[in-house]
Amino acid sequence: MAKWRKIGQTWCNWPSKPTALIELIGGSYLSATPHISYKILLNALIRKNIAIHAWSYIPSLDHQTQANEAWKDLRKCRLKLESRIGDISYEPVRLGHSLGCKLHLIAPDGGRKSKSFIGLSFNNYKIEKSIPLISKVKKKLRIQTEFSPSPSETMNIISNNYIQSNNLLIRFSNDNLDQTNTLYKYLKDRNNDQTKFIELSGNHLTPANTGLKEIFSEQEDCNHYEISQLVDKIYTFLSEQNHG
């Protein structure tokens, strides 16, 4: 298997002749080291000859700036990959998990430079729910603060600026943080939308299983099954895109 290399803020893994490119933005605090946090998922995709670019970041309150930074960094890595392979132009499939979904969806190009988008466990909560400690600090200091863009502004951006019609949204059956239903409704309200929505077994952290051995073997078997199921759905979606 090819080795990971870091280019700017992006961890890259390039098979010798990749058939597709996935650009991952993971969830809060999981993506400081996404090649480790999402190890099983990414390695399974690499074994299917898919190049991976996984953006590394520490979340801030300014999500729009981070979305812009991710878009620029991932674009640079894609150009480097195309330069190395030669005569091949990759339309990337954008893969987001949790907050990573939001960052992809508010990218400055509105999804224009992508082949499709896969969203896992989308959520878009206000800052008080995402960072409970903030609520106490706000009350004590009598200040007002919120993510930028705010949850309502985020959905307006998606409705008005996001043009990608080929989307696969995946929620997990035991995920109390998931807001994929809301995202699905907003996307389906657009003209010519082709978004698909499926539910798989698992929870909010299923995509980020690192492969560390669980205390109970049954739990370990369950986690590997859930990751395998997720990889199959992603690969099927990519295959449909290639032959569509």
C-alpha cells in the first residue's frame, strides 16, 4: 500500500494509477490527524485503488474561512497528483463527516469543481450545543457569539450557492447528533437535484473507527462490519458515477 505524505495541511495517499480521487474533511478534533482517525475507512478505499486527500485542521468558530482554506489546499494537492500521473484530470469526490460535511458544502466554488459529494452524519448545531462550555461563558460575560456562518446562514448558502446535484447522504441508525434529514430536504428543494439518502447501522463515530482493538471482541466485529458496509456503499456510488 502506498505511503502517506503531507502536503501543506493535507495528508495524501496515492496508489500508482488511481481510478478516482476522494477529498476528505473529517469531523471536529478527529481531523488533526485524519489519516489515523479514519484509518480503516481510508485504507479500505485505497485498496480499491482510490487516491485519498484528507485535510487536517483544528476547528475554529470561523467555518467559512476554514472551508475556503480546505478548498485551496485540496486543489493544490489535486494539481500535484495530476502532474505526477500525467494526462489524467481528476474530478474529485468530496467526502465529509460531521462538521466536514458543512465545510465541503460551503466551499467557495459551490461544488462546481467536484464530481459528487458524500456526506456522513451531517450536523449543523448552534455553538451552545456543539461546545457546551461556550454557553456558560457567554452568560457569565454577557457576550454573543456563534459559528460563522450560523446554522441558518449555512442552510441559506446551501440553498442558494451549492450547485452540485449528485450527492449521497448517509446517516447512522444510532446517531443522536445527526441532522441529515434536514440537509436532505434543503437539497431536494433545488431544481434537478439527484441526492440519495440511505441509513446504515452504526453511530456518529462509526466512520472514524481507527482499528484499535476493542475490549469486547463482539464490539470489534460489529465495528468492522459497519465500516465494511460503509465502504461498499461508497464504492458502489463511485462506480455508478463512473458509468453514469
